[in-house]
Amino acid sequence: MKITTTKSFDITYDHFEAVIVTALEGGSNYWYNLNTKEFKDKLPKAAGSFNCLTEKISKALYEDTRSRFKMNVYDVESDELLGTVTHQSMIKAFKLAAIDHYHNFENIISGNYDAADADVIFQLAVMGNVVFG
């Protein structure tokens, strides 16, 4: 997949994985909650070198270009539905980040990212803007 701003960027599985794994395993823990029972049976049997839940989620989101795989994301305190992550919401998040959060976007693209970079892009995928942090 290619994203074009003033520059063109290829978004790969590694970028999806960087955001999902890093956000779900630490970068976004302060604001999100998942109900894995809603989607666990729709995940691939194996993904990545460690075959963990977050790698399976990354693979499902990346490969499902028709956005049939959906992951509802809830507020950690109120359990209110904040949004649903799909392949398309991830692509939209990368596009938004390339425009409004270029530093975070560039860090993910270059592989020189941290939990805060993943959190920003994950929030964009869930809610369309950065609400927390």
C-alpha cells in the first residue's frame, strides 16, 4: 500500500505490527480496553515469530483489506466504545499521521519509534484524532 503526501510511503506489515504490538502491549494501556472474545475466533492461527495475540491482530488487520476483521476498542475506565479498528482505519490513521503528526509517522516508518509514536497512530486508528496523552 502506498500513502502519498508530498512524499510517497509504502506501508508494510511491519508498520502495522509496530503500531499494534507496541500500542497494545504498553503504549496505549492507560486508555484502552479490548474484549478479545469479540474477535479471537477471527484471528489467524499463526503470525509472527512469537505467535502472540498482538501479532495475530496485526496480521488480521493488515491482510484484511476489505475490513471484515473488526476490533472494537473500549475506554479502560467506563467501557464505552471509543471506536473500531479495521484495515481501512489503520490506513486512514497513517495518512492522518503523515499530515498532522509527522514526527510520530516518520518514526514508525523509519523503525526508530517508541510507545508514544505507536500510541498516537493507534488513537488515530480508533478515534480519528488524538484524545489521550
